[in-house]
Amino acid sequence: MLNKKGTALMQVLLVTIVVATIATAILRIAISRTTTAANTVRTISAKNLLEGCNAQVQSAMTRATIAGTDPLAAIAAVTPCKIKAGPNPTDIITVNVDVKTVTDLNTNVQFQKLTFRVDGNDLNKL
């Protein structure tokens, strides 16, 4: 006769291994989706942050142009942009704006090229 106790033990071990494998796969999928969602939130937050700073700069340039003053001086007045990024008073992210005057070679028109920079420490607040 076969040893039924040994067969039952092997069946329990096999079922345990299958269940553990399925649980591990589900856990990996959940962690992957959570990480992806967190990265998406950070990316969208950073994009909104830069768009907010860009809106401040563009608004200052438009007001200066309408008032007949120098738009570059208006940019200097609103930069660096300080944007609140969280509920705490220390959750302020500073966005530095570099302005460079560029001339289009085809049309010979000058325009202002804006470059936005955020320090790495501030990005951790997102």
C-alpha cells in the first residue's frame, strides 16, 4: 500500500507553493501599479508647477508690454517663481527662470527663450 500520509504532505506542499506563487505575482503587480501611479502624480505635479510659473512670467511680460515698459525687467520682478506645493508652510518650490534673447535666422525676429529650472531638493517636495 502507498503511504497516504506522505502523499497528503506532498499535496499540501504543492498547493502551498502554488498559492504562494500566485500571491507573489499579485503583490508584484500591485507594487508596480502603485509605483507607476506615484510617478504619474509626480510628473503631473511638476508639469503643473512649471506651467504655473510660465503663466506668472507670461502675465508679467504682457502687463509690461501693455504698460510700455521693458518685459525683461518685468520677468526679473516675478522670478524666481515661488509656488506652494503642499499644506505645510515649508512646502514652497522655487523655480528659477533664465531668459535668453534669441534671433530667428529666417525672419530676423528676436524673441525671449525661457528656461525653467527646479532644484533637486525642491522636486522631492512633490
